[in-house]
Amino acid sequence: MTAPARHCPGFLRLNEAPSWPTLSAVAFALEHCHEPLVGHPADESEYDQARHQIALDALEAGAIEADLVADRVTLDPRARAIVGLDEAGVTVVEMVEYLVHPDDRERVTDLALGALAGERGGRWRVTWRFAHPDDHIVWLRLDGQVIFAGPWGLPARVVAVLVDVTDAHEAERELRRAQDRLETRVHERTAELLWANAQLRSEAQERRRAEAAQHQLLRQLATVEENERRRIARDLHDQTGQLLVGLSLALRRVALDAELSPRLRGQLDGAQRIVDELGRQVHGLAVRLRPTVLDDLGLSIALQQLVTDWSMQVGVVADLQVTGLDVGRLPAEVETVLYRVVQEALTNVARHAQARQVSVVVHRHEGHATAVVEDDGRGFDPALVGHDRLGLAGMRERVALAGGQLDVEATGLGTTIIARLPTETPRRHPGDAH
């Protein structure tokens, strides 16, 4: 069998630069090849033709057949109506120049030549623009199949379906435009949200800085208050207390004078009692302001003195349990806060609880110090009794400033106040303690 290169040189030029006139070269090669064409499908029966026509009608499509040997393109009536063509048959080149927009010809040519070369089994689908004679652009889609024939399987015919897809194309373009608008809006909204989020973060940071500054200021004020209490307490003890002691000793020396009349001696004894009571009250006031034993000997001994004195004064049994404080002193701020909590809680018990027994427990464990004051009094309902009335707001704020938390449990069987503070540097702000 003779090779096609010797008999069909025109077909070999299919692999050159693509152009629609190459289809004419294919037709020329087929026309001048001496081997007969084989493989033409048999004539369709009337049943097959009817079935194919129904399918075309359903798709609103037209049929196109290109005889590459005769260089003739035939369109059925629907295809001619789609493209506004009166003639039933034209050459391949004429059809291409008529149907395909110049800007789309290179792309359409590449796909057609690939199919003629056997790519994808000779099938191809392509969409392009068509300048309709009525002066408007129509988008066409062609689904084609190359029919190969002859001993070398050369392309002989092309059968295709032509559909006007302008509406679908415009709908797709509108969909893409809508998607673009949506993406643009999403980007804009995202940018707005990012800006708003950045503003919120900035405001949150500013608020945290303000809260930290306020927290530090309140701690400083609490420290100043305690220092002032300490100064006043020492002044009362060292100055006022000493003056009262001197006055008491002077009264006692006067009382030793045997020449005093009974009336004067009675007045002197009354004055002595007043001075002694005044000394006790000044001492008690100094202790309440700032017990020197807290600074000098630590929290454990200061609490023992506080609980003992309170129990004797109010006549309520009170017991104290202290654990974990023998390993070293707590930070001064923590000692002060725990002492004040116990002191205020005992004051509340004396004023409101009508208790018969009070238990005070202070322990240190795993970086925290906890004070628990529990009584068996009548309790109260926190929802009905303002915390400020019982001094709870002040206790809570004092504990929070030290980085701790205050909890209150009150029932009809008594009240329990629990203060828990870190023994290291406080890390929380007052708002975090609630």
C-alpha cells in the first residue's frame, strides 16, 4: 500500500500554521487521492431522520454537514435561520468567513484542526461570536464530529449541531458580573469588618490600659491609706497614749497625798477611771487603725490577738485555725488584706448575725492564701440586703485590688465569707475578680 505522503501532500500540511484555508487543502488532498473513500455511513432511514429531527427541535438547534471532499457546507433550514443565511450550501472558507468573528477565528481554527488531526476522537465543541446580518452579535455553539474515511483514515466529512447560545451566554455573563459585584461587596465588607475589628482591638487595648492605670492607682491609694493608718496608730500609741499614761501616773501620785478630803479623793478617783478608760479606747482605736503587731510579728499573731479581743468584747465564742504561715511571712499587702477581711467580717457578725459561734480559718497553699470566716447566725439574702450596708463592697474591692476574689455564701443557718488571694504578684484587674 502506498504511503499517503506520496499521494496526498496537501493533507500533510495540516500540521503547519493553522488557517481555515487548510480545510480546502484537506478537501484537495481527498479529491486527488487515488484510493477510494470508504466508511461513509449508510443513508439514514426515515425513522432515524425523524428521531434526529426531534432531538434537534428539542435543542432548538440546526444541523450542519461539511463535505470536505466536495468542499461544500450544507445547513438545514433551522441552521440557516439561526445565521440568517438564504443559501443552502457554501464552501468551507466562505462559511468560516461568514460565521466566525475575526477576533475568534484563530481559536476556532486551532480547535477544528485538532479535531481533523484526530484529537479527542475527532470531536470538538467551540463557542464564538457571529456578526449577524441584522447588526447584532450572536453567540453560537457548535458540537462537531469528524468522519474519517479511506485506507488512511483521512477526514472526509464533518457533521455538527449549531445552537444559538446568546441568551445563555448573556445569563452567564450577568451571573459573572453578579459574582464580581458580590465579591467586590464581600471584599468591601471584609475591609470594613477588619477596620471595625482593628478599632475594637484598639479601644479594648486602651480600655485595658485605663483599667490597669485605675487598678494601679487604687492599689496606691490603698497603700497610702494603710500607711496613713499606720502613722496615726503609732501617733496615738506613742504620743497620745504616752500622754495618757503620764496623766494617769500624775493622778496616782496626787492620790497618795493623805491630806486630800474625801470629796476631792472621790473626784480624783473618778478622773483616774476616765483617764484609764480613755487610754483603753485610744489603744483600741490604734489597734483598729493598724495593729503594730501585724507589722512587727506577722499575720498569725495579729489574728490571734484580733479574734481573742473580739470574742471577749462581744461575748461570742470564736476559734482560729492558721496553717501554712510558719514557712515565712506573706507579702505585706496580702497580710493587710486578709487581716482587714477578717476584721470587717467579725464586725458584721457582731452587728447583724446574732451568732453564738464563729470560726476563722486562714491557710496558705500552692501560691494562694485563703481566709474563711463562718458564723452560725441568722444569715441574710444578698438579693435583699445591699452589700454596701454590710461592708461587702469594700471588702470585695480590697481583695480585688490585691488580685484575689471574695465569695459570700449566706443562708438562714449562717454566713460564710471566703477571701482567696495569690501570694505572688497579682495578675488580675478588679473587674476580673467578680
